Amino acid sequence: MMPGLDGFGVLEAMRADERLREVPVVVLTAQSLGSGDLERLNRGVVSILNKGVFTGEDILSHLETALTGRRAESIATRQIVRRAIALIHTRYAEPLTREQIADAVGVSQNHLSDCFHQELRLAPITYLTRYRVMRARTLLATGDQNITEVALAVGFSDSAYFSRVFQREVGVSPVAYRRGQRPQGRT
């Protein structure tokens, strides 16, 4: 989205410049990143945060951690989380459990949860839920599907439960959101 250079180009230029090589990078994106994109970001990127999944407070906390160097570096943990995120981004509309995510990335459920808490300060299912709500926000704002269709399209099998989760995460009901009522200060 930057003129003449995308985010990957910026990262490559930073890694090629000895003066910038060690600068911690936090990627804040509205894009859904696939496994290839996440793999490209494994080297030198401290955190990858999706707009709409993390609150402003979460983002500030991740930035503070990156800038103060308090982050415990674990490439293995980071790679597990990024593989799980890639899976969530591609399969969010399907019924997906913590067990299935853990199996897909080859770790135990508890280890997956530990990795998510270390890397993102969230449980894997919380990340999945927030990602689904983020996708629902887009559908509600731009599409013509009814609330039940939106709920099903983003992986909720019960529209009443979807409405409760959406209200909790966004601060307004899906119907109000569709009508253009957007709470201030929420990402």
C-alpha cells in the first residue's frame, strides 16, 4: 500500500542495511496473511498484529514490549503461532477447535495455548473468535447477507451466539453495526 514499495520490500531493505537490521519490527495489518506471507515475516519481525483482532490497548502493549526489548525471543514459539494463525486465516469459516489447530501444527493443545499466550497474550480460540468477528464486520459493512448468513459465513453455527459475541467484542449488535453505528475507540 506504500507507493513503490510494499511492507515486504521495506523489511528486505531494512535487513539488507546493517544499521537497520536489528530494529524490532511490529507488523500491523488489515490483510489476511497466508502461510507464505507469514513465513516471509518469520525473520526479524517481532509481532504480527491484525487490525480488528487486537484492541488499541493490545497493540500499544505489543509495541511497548518490542521497543523495550522485554520480549523473550523464541523462534520456535513464533513459528508455531504463525503456522496456527495461517491455518485460522484459511479455515476460520469451518468448525475449528483448539485440538484441531494443535494437531495441524503438530503440538499439544496446552503447548499451543502456551505459545499463543507468550506471543500474542491471547488464547488460540480467542484469536479465532476475534478474527471471525473482524471478518463479520467486513461482511456487515459491505455485503447484503442477513445476520444469520454472516454468522454462518464466518464460522458461527448459532446466530444468537454470534450476536452475543459480536456485541461483546465490538460494542454494538450486528444489526446496529450494519446500520452504521460504529463505537468510537474500537479497532
